[in-house]
Amino acid sequence: MNDSRFEFKVGLFVFVGIALTALLILNFSKGITIFNPTYTLRVVLPNAAGLKPAADVMMAGLPIGKVTSMDLADDERSVNLTLRILNKHKIRKDARIRIDALGFLGDQYVSVSVPVETGPVPTNAEAYLQDRDTVKGEATFNMEEAVHSISTLVDQAKRTMKDLDQGITNVNASALSTNTLAHFVLAVSNLEVVSDRAVAAAGRVESLLNDNAAAFGSSISNFQVLSVRLTNAAANLDEIIATNRGDVRKVVGNLTEASDQFKNIALDLQAGKGTAGVLLKDEKMAVEMASFITNANAMTAEFSTFGHNLNQHGIWAMLWKPKHPETNNWPERGMGNKQQ
């Protein structure tokens, strides 16, 4: 009986000692214990990035909570994290939540970063996350993807360097060949000759300007005088028009009226009105007029011939016509005797 009571006392002492030791360890480790009130948050992340359960939740380098569970989301493309945060640490709704690491190869933890504030820090409860709220976290920096991207960039750089080397080789083979360099030297020589000629031409132009500076100055002065006179003439013309504006309008009106009258006369002639219109429209009269014009032309030709002869022979040669000598048609006697 005494042994049983002794064993019970020893067991109770050991249990109490273990419990006190555990509580002391939790208290001195400053972790989450049953004595510290907490609230729960649900965070949705694209991937866990090697995060382990019971990992720390840190804000500004200070632990503020723990990761209590990790589950794959229903869409199987993201991860749901359950966080237990101490009540004394409030997380704002605009805070950035992502997975980070302690150092280059350190343990993974959940990082909570608050944006830099330029104004006063909000104090209302609506600006902070509440118990059982769900927030969306940011994508985690993936070292493997970064290394893969760097490897891809290195491969692209190698291909680019290879293409550049091939391009330099092609340039050396084509653009920097002996024939091309010879042509380039010839072009430079021609350019030098052209530049020398241009310098010489510029010198001649300068000499021409210097030798004829007085003439150029006089020409410019004359142009200036001419421009002044033209300006004065234009001013005088404007003044004349302004002064005689009524007369000018009257002349223009008269010209317009005269043109209208000529137009009406032409329309009347075309329509066969009046004596001239009848003459133009009568076909018989037109035939007689054509015959008259033909006879007049023939008479003009005769008068032209008469005038030409009169100028060439004179008036007495035209009025006096000499007699032709008589011709003896009888045969001569000698010829007759010979014939007999």
C-alpha cells in the first residue's frame, strides 16, 4: 500500500515537472501559447515554395504568428495557408504577404510587409484584417525559375554572340576585302580632288565678289530704289482707285452693259432677226453674196495684173499698140527661075 502511494506521488511529481518545464520553454521561446490570444487568417498563394508547417509569420523581422496548416486549393493551382497571428499585432488590408527566406539558403517563412506611409497611420478597425479574413498573397521568388531564365538568357547571348561573330566575319570578307578597300581609297582620292576644286571655286567666287563689290552694291541699291518706286506706284494706284472708285465702277458697269448688248446682238443675228440676221439666214442671199465675193476676187486679180503691167511698161505702152510689118508671101524670081 505504501509502495503504491509512493509511486503515485512520484508519477504526479514527474508530470507536474514536465508540464512546468514545457510551459517555461514556451514562455521563454516567445512563441504562441495558450496564454496568448490570437486570431486566424487565410492566405491564398500561387505556390508554397518549400514552406513547412509551423513556420514563422514575420513582420519587419519580428515573429508575429505561426503557420498552422497548408492545403491545396480547389483549383489545384494555388495553396491555402492558415495563419495564427497574435492579437497585439494588427495587419493592414493593404499589406503585402508572400513567402521569403532567411538569407540565401535559410528557412522559409511568411513575410508581411506594410507599404511605406507618407501620411498618418490609420487607427480605425476597418483598415485592418479581422479574424477569419481571406487575403491573396504575392507570388514567391522562385530560384529554379530564375536560374532557368538566366540559363535561357545565357543561351540567347551565346547565339547572339555567334551571330555577331558571323556578321563580323562577313564584314571582313566583303566590306573590308582588298577590292573594297581599293575602291574606298579611290573614292577618298576623288573626294579630295573634288574638295580641292570646290575650294578653288569658292576662292574664285570670293575674288569675283571682291572685284565687283561696287557693281553688286550699285545693283542692290538700284533694286532698293526700284522696290521703293514700285511701292510708291502701288500706293498711288491704290489712291487713284480709292479716289475714282465711283468712275471705275461706272466704267465697269458700262463695259458690262456693252458686253450684254453685243451678246444680245449676236443672239439676234443667230436667230435671224433684223436685216443683218435675214442676210445671214437667207441661203439665196448667201449664194449671191458668195458669187459677189468671187467676182470681186477675180476683179481684184485683174486690177492687180493691170497694175503690175502699168508699173512695168507705163501707161503709153498700155494704150499704144505697134503695127506688125507686112510679110511678102510672093516667091522671089531667082528662086522661081531656079525652080524652072
